[in-house]
Amino acid sequence: MSHGDTQHHPKQHGHGGHDKHAGHDPAAFRRKFWLSLALTVPIVATSHMVMDWLGYELDFPGISLVGPVLGTVVFGYGGWPFLQGAVREIRDRAPGMMLLIAMAITVAYVASLATSFGAFDLDFWWELAALVTIMLLGHWQEMKAIGQARGALSALAALLPDDAERLDPDGAPHRVTVAELGVGDVVLVRPGARVPADGTVVDGRAEMDESMITGESRPVSRATGDRVVAGTVATDAALRVRIEAVGDDTALAGIQRLVSEAQQSSGRAQVLADRFAAWLFYIATATAVLTLVVWSLLGNVDEAVVRTVTVLVIACPHALGLAIPLVIALSTAVAAKGGILVKDRLALERMRTVDAVLFDKTGTLTRGEHVLTDVAATTGTTERDVLAIAAAVEADSEHPLARAIATAAADRSDKRTASGFHAMTGRGVRAEVDGVSYAVGGPALLRELDVSVPEDLDEHRQDWSRRGAAVLYLLRLSDDGGAVVLGALALADQVRPEARQAVADLRRQGIRKIMMITGDARPVAEAVAADLGFRAGEDEVFAEVLPAEKDDTVTGLQQRGLRVAMVGDGVNDAPALARANVGIAIGAGTDVAIESAGVVLASSDPRGVSGVIRLSRAAYRKMLQNLAWAAGYNVVALPLAAGVLAWAGVALSPAVAAVLMSASTIVVALNAQLLRRVELRPTD
């Protein structure tokens, strides 16, 4: 997707015609509104009814033509979008808002024209002009509100730079457009510049601002071998990046698709709004016909026309048409800004009903990579020496545990140099440091060398093993084949600090069951659960579970009557994510389009789960509030428009009805805007 490829094409839904005019440019409605308003002013000023109300008099040649001529222009020019929408609704057999508006202004125009030819005694041109103008104002503001909410898409597209600096084989940079980049190209990203496409760092280290993708404000360090995402910013240093995905395959393009699809999707609440809009059309039409007949039988044909037009105007389901789509657009935009990508509207709706959250352990509650947690040394050796020698021996190893030791040693011990590196498959590695042979390995190495763990280290080993840590030993090797254990190192999959807060926040939100599932041994799983604050007897841990069995675990929980949200990394969790009531993929990074999940967390922060729940509950409340307001407004307004209280002097004119209808729309729009206040991340 190119930088400027931001056009959004909404699907054609039938909810009161709302999306059927969603393709209109707000600027077009704005132009029509201002011109119609300019024409309405002289129509209103020359109305005999208005002159009588305000006590002034105007008279000039041709004054009687002002209403018919300018009113016809307002009807044809300002009312054209509504007439077009009505034709579409009739063709699609989906009557709704546009058809109601078209009926109202057409009846008003015909009545006004008939009055000009003497058929009625109505001063109606000013009412028609005011009606069309107010309708245009309402639609302009509606399109503006929807456009602002959907502006998340444009904002995402704007994150991509227009061009990039591609490196030639000799390393010289040349500026090219982003569209010219291909997979395998190497680009230079200067300090302060945005990454033009997804790729891997091949040279350099920089602090990256990834907030536009993950919602996380803190810069993240990226160095050689790390993945970087299009649109992120190198804040302090230059990087050379090999491109691995371009165009529609980038994470940013995937996010745009997710936001767009979610904003187009409907959900159960929208289905309710669609039905209500259709019912309202038939109810309003029947009420209008009944009003016309009753007032005509009472001998007041002029009042019959006025009341009929008022019924059709007041019934325009503006508020109903806006009630759900604006909440959808705002909630998905707010979510995307916070690094929560909603793929499926129904998933977001269901999230408010979830009472059990099942976390996959590795990569979700933990970082999925080992770090050095403890070092112990035997008598006569220091922990600093154990770490320094072990790091030197492991320096040439590509094993993740070796890298974890090397990383820890860089900060905590003196650097030593090893020679004669040799890997012993499945057992460990050996090398010489300062002329002495050493080996680093696990229990298999000890068995091979027939060496036992010294008593003073064994207590540490037992404690570390209970906590789920992997234990490696440093051994000094002798020329006769013997070995002596000098120390031990504990390495564990690090629990994410934010995972503890995620568990606590879910509990505060009233989630009945917080659970963890893992293929690790039960002692390891129990140790991680205790570290996270799981409660014995309330929360549950599923250990030693094969990937293929995770789906069965979710099914079992559902059979117990639980509504389950499954949170996983989307790799081997796909069946369980699809089976759960809500599947949440976490740590998506550059793979945001995980098909099995309904919600994707662009960052690796599990606190996003509670953010999804908060957003789901808030969005559902707004939908219900807006639907209740729209329905209640029509229940009260329709009888008044029909004139049931005319005997008591309470009667609405078409212009007043149009004002009330627009005011109802404004209430719904302002209420939906309150979604912007939802905090997706709890404060620390």
C-alpha cells in the first residue's frame, strides 16, 4: 500500500441508510449546507408568516416568486443527496433514513408548489428550505464525526514516508520512492527518520519509537538481527535495514485492513438498529397516512398536510443511523491508537461477557526468552569468576542460554577470552580460558563426566528447579579426563513485569477465573503462577499440555459454563484462539493478521486484555444509550408531530421538528465521543 492509498470504501449496510451515504465527502455536504442556508435566508425573510410573527413588512416587485424560485433550487440542489439515497434504498429494498427524508422534503415541496398555485393556503416554502438546510447540517456533522473517527486509517497511512534511501551494492545511498523498494533491498534509516517497510536490522543499534504500532510510549532498543516495522522511528542513531515485506504485506497495511474491516462490520447491536430503522419507516409511513386521513376527515386539509410533513420529518432516524456506526468507528479508532486491533466486531462485543481469561504462558505472560537469574560458586571460587569464565566459554555458541549468559556477563563481570571452542551436542560446550580447559553444560554433561553436584550447590539447584529455572554448571577439566564443578548458573524464562499488573487488573474487573496454560512441567508452571499472583483454589493452571490439547482445554472450560477469552501468541495456539469465545493474539509485531484471533494486541503487553474488556463494556453502554435515546425520542416525538395534543395547543411545525431531529443527532454524537475517555491501560 502506498503512502497516499488511504481511501476507505464502506460496505453497504442497511442500517437506516446510514452507510448508504457514507461515501459522500463531508466537504460536499458543507458546500450544499452553506449555499442552501444563503438561499434560505431570503425565503424566510419574505415569508408572510415570519413577517407577521416578527412584526415587519417587506414588499417589492416579484416578492411572491422568491419562495417558489429559491425554494425549488434548495429542493433540487440541497435535497439531491437525499433523493439519490431514497432511490438506492428502494432499489435495495432496505427502507430507512434517506427514504424518510426524501419523502418529507418531497411532500413539503409538492405542498408548497400547490400552495403557490392556490391549491392550499399554506406559507410553506420557508419550512421546506429550513428543513433541507437543517438536514444538510445534520448530515455534514454526521459525516464529519464519522470521518474523524475513521481518521485512524489516514493517520496510519501518513506514518509511511514517501521515499527511502536504498543502498547500492557498494553501500552508497540513493533516494527512491517507497513503491520502488523490493524484498531484499537494504535501506539506510537516519536518526529521526521512519522505517519505510518491515525488515531486519543488518547494521547499527537505535532506540525505536514504536508507539504508533504498539501503543507503548517508551522507546525500544533494536540492534542487528532484530525486526523493525514500517512507520516506526529511529530516534537516536542510524540503522541499515534489509527489507522483508513491502506494500500490503507490511504490519502497517495489516493494521489498516483490520481497522477498516472492524469499522465496516456490524455486530448484533447494529442488526437491532437495522431492524429498528426498517420498522420506523413503516411506522412513520403508516402514522403519516393516518394523520393525513384523520385531519382531512376533520375538515382541515391544510393542517393535514402540515402534520403529515411533520411526522415524516420527526421520524427521520438520524440519531438511530448514527447510534451504532459512530460507536463502532470511535471504539476501533481508540483501540488502534492504544495498540489494540479489533478484527471482529462480534469479538469486541462478546468481550464484555467474558468471565474467564486463559493465558498461554510462554511469550504471553513471560518474555519467551531466558535470562540469567542466579549464580552460585563453590568454596574457593567467586560468583563473578564463574560468570566471567562461563560467558567466555559460551561466547561462540548460538544457543539462547549461551546468549543469555553472555548478555548478563557484559554488565556484571570482567570480560575473558576463550580459545579452542568445541560444541558437545546435547551436553554443552567446552573451551580454554587462560590456558585452562572448562566446560559448561547441564545434567547430561555431569552424567557423561561422572561428576556429582557439590552439596553447597545442590541446595541452590533444588531451589532453582522448583522455580522452573534451567540450571547449567561450570566445570574445570583436567588432562586425565576428570572434572570439578566450580559453580552453577540459573536461567529462567522471565515473567513480564506488566503481567502481574494484568492479572491484578483483570481481577479488579470482576473476571471470575484467571488461568494459565503451558507445556512446561507443573512445578515450573506453579512457580510462574505464584509469581504472577494467582490465587490457590480460585485461579487455575494447566501444565504439561501439548499444543494440540489446548483446543480441548478451551472446550472443557466452555462445557463448565465459562465464557472464555484465550490469549496466546497465535503460533501453536491457533485452534484454541478460534475455539474460545474471544481469541486474543498477543505480541503480534509484524504478524498482525492472525486469522484465528478476533482481537490482536500489537504490543506484547498482556495488560491490553483488560483494556479490551474496558473498551467492550464502554462501547456496549454507548450503543445501548444511543439506541434508547433514538427509540425514546421517536416514541415521544411521533405522536406530538401527528398532533395528538393539538387540542391542548401543543403542536410541532416541520421546521421545529427538523431542529429537534438534528438536536437528537447531536446528543447521540456527543455521547459516542465520550468513548475517547476510555483508558485502555491501567495506571501503574
